[in-house]
Amino acid sequence: MISKFHNLNPEKQERIINAALKQFAQKGYTQASTNEMVKEAEISKGLLFHYFKNKQDLFLYLYDYSIEMMMSEFFAKLDMKERDMLERWKQVVVIKIELMHKHPEMFQFIRMANEDDAPEVKRALEPRNKATISDAFRRVLQDIDTSKFKADVDASKATHIIFWTLEGYSNRVQEQIRAIPLDQINLDEMLKEIDEYLELLKQAFYK
């Protein structure tokens, strides 16, 4: 059925995707209305379910689509030639913030999806998220130079602490900037704050 959807002209695909993302992002899986989706996408409900067998099928397609798009854009921007771990993690945070602004509804949808209590959603997303996180973590840490760590520092544990710290920071920033237009964000101030955290981490783990 999905192949039929992919055979649609791109403009119609985009209308359906955007309408469905909006509903799921705003209302969650259970409360999202397929009636509202088809109304906004300007298609019939029968046509929607011609491409997706049910609401769950549509939801999971959108989740996979969103994750694939985010990962593709993220790694296209990440400079893998930068081998310093902290500098690479700085890139991770900055790129994530940029993508939040470029695709706000998609980020909201992904977040809402992972907070949803519907059992069928939780069961379906758990293996997807485990695989995505594992692969992303592996790729981000590829060819990292660990020689800068102090001799008595466990590089693996330090890596996780650095990840948790900067992931927590980017999540806090996401909350702060969700409703702020891109041109109103003080990126210089944000980068300064990131550098302050990185300096503390350098003092803790680097020679």
C-alpha cells in the first residue's frame, strides 16, 4: 500500500504528510482526527486508507519518514573530520537546534509520539528507537580521538556523561526556543553557553 503512496505526485504526498503530521503533533495518536487530516490535505478519507491500511499504519509511516529525514540531514551537516569528541558533540547540539527550527512540527510529532501512552504505539516505537539511537551513537563516535582524555578517565563512561550533559542542554534549549522565530534566536549567546559547558567538561576529563 505504501508503494501506491510513493507513486503519487510529490505535491500531493507533501499535503498528506503535512496534514497528518500536524494532527499527530498537536493531538497525539489517540486524539488525532483522520477526518481533519483529509480535510486539510484535500483528499477523501477512502483515498487516505487506500494508501495506508489504518491510522496506526499512517502514524508509523510518518514516524519512520520523520526519523529518516532528520538523520539524513543531521549527518549531512556533521563534520566527521573533527575528531575532538567535545567539538563533535558541540556540532551535534548546534545541528539539532538548527533542525528544530527548520522542522518544528516534525520535532513536535516525534516528541509527542514518544510520550504517547497508546500500547500499540509504545510496542511499535521501542525497537525503532533502540535501533535508531544505537546507530546514531555509533556514527557520531566514529573515528573519535580519545587521546586527549586523562589517563585515569574511563573513555566510555566519560563519553556517556558528555552525551547526557549536552543532550540535556539541547532538550532545555528546545523548550525555550519552540515558539521563537529563527531570526530572534541569539545564536552567539547560545554558542557561548555551550562553550562554557564544554570548558567544564574539558577540565573534568581532558589532560
